[in-house]
Amino acid sequence: MWEKYLRQKGATGVEASTWRELLERIIQDTQEKQRIVHELGISTVTLSRWTHNTTNPRMQSLHHLLEILPQHCNQLRSLIVDEFPHFANTTIDDSQEEGELFIPSTFYSRVFDAYTTTPIIQRFWTISNLVLQQALEQLDPHQSGMAIIIVQCMPPWNDQKIYSLRERAGHGTRPWSMNLEQHAIFLGEESLAGNIVSTIRPKALQSRNDHQGIISAHWVEWEESAAGYPLLRASRVAGCLLASSTQTNFFTAQRIQLLQHYAELLAFVLEPHEFYDSTQITLRTMPHAIEQQKKLVTFRIRVAELIAQSLRDKIPMNLTQAELIVWRQIEQELLFRK
């Protein structure tokens, strides 16, 4: 019994009062620290955040921690339950695991490197692909089914008002396609994205019966819950980061917070002119995706025709300019459809 008491004390002879404090003492041994990081599959930064109480680990990670530290198992379990009473009722195979609250610092480095080395014309697509892939890996590690999409404001009309949003880029895990750009549609006041951009507030719909004042949220075939966070710079908004899941009640507070971090990272990549005052957001109702497809399938043909016409007229026009003109034409046709 006396030996057990001594083991529960650190080198200073003071008994640990929290599991974080005990873990901090354990990882003072550099070799043990590296072993724990390797066994848990996390970074040293994440481990440090646990010990400094700036982020919470997944319940699964805590169970693994007990497994790889058998000599501290009893004390760790007792101290963990002190902070997380529900831990005693979870198992290592719990299917409702929460992700880390923070984006790994190494990923921020990748984004910053891409930002400084990628030509401006390729910057958005390069970085948005990196961010969307990382977000999917972190939010849907078991690939149970998720889509994550960047939704942006269409440029304002002559009256400086914005009447619709457009899905610009997206990635998914089955049953969604990996690349969702080809399925992009326009969204308006009827949508979850429209509500988020209009109110400049995050929102989650936890099931198909959850409306929360949205006029007529259109659910796709596999979608059972959805959430989004606005893309903000100061008080100006560029759109939102939208996520959908095949599971009901998927978007817990932790997952929404993680979505926020990715939205903030994407906002950093967007250009200043892509952000608008809230007074400019005057969204209208856009037709259902099925109706939109009649127009959207003509997009590439219309872009090619426009560029060909510009060559005949000897008026220089690049692909980006042509696409923007055609997107505006289709938006107008959808807004003022008969």
C-alpha cells in the first residue's frame, strides 16, 4: 500500500490532483513522451494541449492512454472520471467519438507554405483542396458519410445587392462523390447556407425535421444532418463553410467548433473584395437543385461559346472572366424564371 502511494506521487513528492497534471509529470521523460505520442498517433503539440487544459482528448484516446500506461492506469482512470464523469460509461469502441478541437499546427504550416509559394491564379483551388481534404479526415475519420462545401456570395448586382450564393468547391466521402464541384448549385434564402450568411451566425440542423425557421431547406438523398459556419473577415461575410452528414445529431458543439476553425482558415485565403457588408445580403429564393440542373448542364458549352465569340470579336477574355459571365447569366435566368 505504501509503494502504491509513492507511485502516485511525482518526483516532487506531491500527489497529482488531475489527470492532466499526472500526464505532464509522466512525459517529462522524453522517451516516454515520444512513445505516448507514437502509440496514440497524435502530435507533441496535441499532447501538450491536453496537459495545459487547452483542448480535450477524445474518449477513445483516453481509453488508449490507460492501455499504454498500465502502471498508472488506476490513478489515471480515477482522475479522468473526476473531470469527465461520463468517461466511466464509455468504451474504447464508442462510435460517438469527438474529434480534436484544434487543427494540427503542422497543417497550418502546410497552408501558409502553399499561400506563399502558389501563383495567385491557382491559390484558391490549391489551398481549398488542402483544407477540405483535411477537414473531411478530421470530421469523418471513419468515412461514415460526409460532404463539406465552400459556399460563396455571388458578386453584387448594379444595385450592390447580393441575391444568391453559389457552391464553389466541395469534397465528400461515400455516398457523396470525392469531388463535388461538378454538382455545385445556387442557394438562396430557402437554404441553410442562406440563413447562415444572412444572419452571419453558425447553425446546425440535426435532422430532416429540424427547420429552425428556414423557409424550405432542401435535403439531398443521403443527408440526415447539416451545419455551417460563416466565412468572416471583421464584420464582412464572403459565404459559409457547409457540412452534411449521413447521421442524425452528428454536429455536436465540438464538431461545430472544429468547422469554425476551418472556416476561419478558408477566410484567410479569400481575397478582400470577396467579402461584403451584411446590408448587401438580400437573398431570394432559388429553385430546387433538380430544376437548376437544366441550366447548369449547359455551363461548359456556354463558356466555350463565349470565349470563341470573344476571339471572333477580337475582345480578349480569359477562362475566369468567361466563367463569371456565364455564372451571372445562369443566376439571372434562375432568379427571374417564369
